[in-house]
Amino acid sequence: MNLVLLGPPGAGKGTQAKLLEDSRSLVKLSTGDMLRAAVAAGTELGRKAGDIMERGQLVPDDLVIGLIAERMDKDEGGSGEGYILDGFPRTIAQAEALDRLLKERGKKLDRVIVMEVDDDALVERIAGRFACAFCGEGYHDIYKLPKVKGVCDRCGSSGFVRRRDDNEEVVRARLQAYHAQTEPLIDYYTRQGKVRAVDGMADIATVSKEISQALAGA
Ligand code: AP5
């Protein structure tokens, strides 16, 4: 099964992608994580993408499509039973490229989960977000604190980081990019009968249950 998690910044795509990866034999492909890794490593791609990401704009299609293609090639033979696409596609051109990349590998897209969240809730969610600096496990100041203060639940380390693009001004630019460039994908996939909407305002466990129900029969 191959699925896309679609929603605005802070909707919970990364949180739910991780839960799905842990509970099913699926491989998570997150363009945001890949781009941040390229920025941290100082690669040519990272140098091209870094400033764009800090402004909250979308990185050019050819760069992110190339990243996904490269990752799928590395995963040749398939280390799982399909892909969870988190943050990709974000434009119609990317959606068309995804159809092509899957088809070339004898696969197809089965479901698009649209995570519906109020814009106002997103700013609060993003402002409270932090992650383990070592394993990347995501947390939130209110909604998901480590079980033991200052210690990562997953790997036991004690270093945490916050993203450079998680401030109110950049979040508003990211939201604008979502509404203008990514939201049209909902119609694109609705026409293909692949969309299932979930209430992203519910708590993390409830959203996860709703997603499982939406994937039944896919
Ligand atoms: P990316 O990393 O994809 O960021 P995003 O889409 O803005 O989404 P976020 O990661 O901010 O949010 P999320 O939905 O994953 O929420 P999360 O689970 O963390 O992209 C960053 C940048 O890279 C883009 O701006 C762009 O420049 C570039 N880029 C990436 N992909 C691209 C592409 N395909 N094309 C072009 N450019 C691209 O949750 C947020 C917080 O809320 C967390 O703290 C979490 O614990 C908490 N939370 C989650 N669910 C709930 C819940 N149900 N209730 C309460 N709290 C919750």
C-alpha cells in the first residue's frame, strides 16, 4: 500500500507518518526531513534549499522530485510493503511525477489522507514543537512531552532541537504556500477517488485510529 499524508504545516503529518511506520511494514519518505538533512550536511542541494525553506516557500519541483526518485532507487526491491509520503507531493507537477515514479516501479498510489486542521491551531502546534537531536522523535511543549523530563522516550538521549522555520512569520508564509500551491491537490486526488479526510484536530491517538479506519480495504 502506498499512501500520501496531505495537510498544512503542523497538521500532524510527520507524527502520524512515524506511527504508521512503527506499526506497519511501510517506508516513510519525508521531503522536509530529507531537505533538512541536506542543509545540515551542507550539500549543494542543501545550499540551494536552505534559504527557500527559511522563507517558508516551496523548494523547486525538480529538486524534490529528484530526492524522492533517488530514495526510491536506494530502496529498490522494497524494504517494506509500500511508502508513506509525508510532505510530498505539494504541487500538481509533483503529484504527476509521483504517479510516474510509482508506475515505473510497478506500483500505484492507493490512498491520500487529508488532515483537516484550523489555521489558528497550527501556529500554536508549531510554536510548541521540538524534537530529539539524535533520533528525530517529535515532541510538543503541551501535547506530547517526554515521559521523563529532558530524556527522549525513543533513544534515551537528552539533546533537543527546534526548527529554524518554526516561528510565527515563517509559519504564516508556509500556510500561504499550502493554500495556494498544495490545497489544489485535494481536488486532483478526489477526482481519482483516493481521498479520505480525517479530523486532525482530535488528539494524536484518535487521529491515528481514524487513519487506520481510512486505510482499511486499501
Ligand atoms: P515539512 O518539514 O514538510 O514541513 P510542513 O509541511 O510545514 O509540516 P510540518 O513538519 O511543520 O508539520 P507536520 O504536519 O509534519 O506536523 P507534526 O507532526 O510535526 O517542510 C518544511 C519545508 O521544506 C517547507 O516549508 C518547504 O520549504 C520544504 N519542502 C518540504 N517538502 C517539500 C516539497 N514536497 N516541495 C517543495 N518544498 C518542500 O506536528 C506538529 C506539532 O504538533 C508537533 O509538536 C506534534 O507533537 C503536535 N501534534 C501532532 N498531532 C497533534 C494532535 N493531533 N494534537 C495535538 N498536537 C499534535
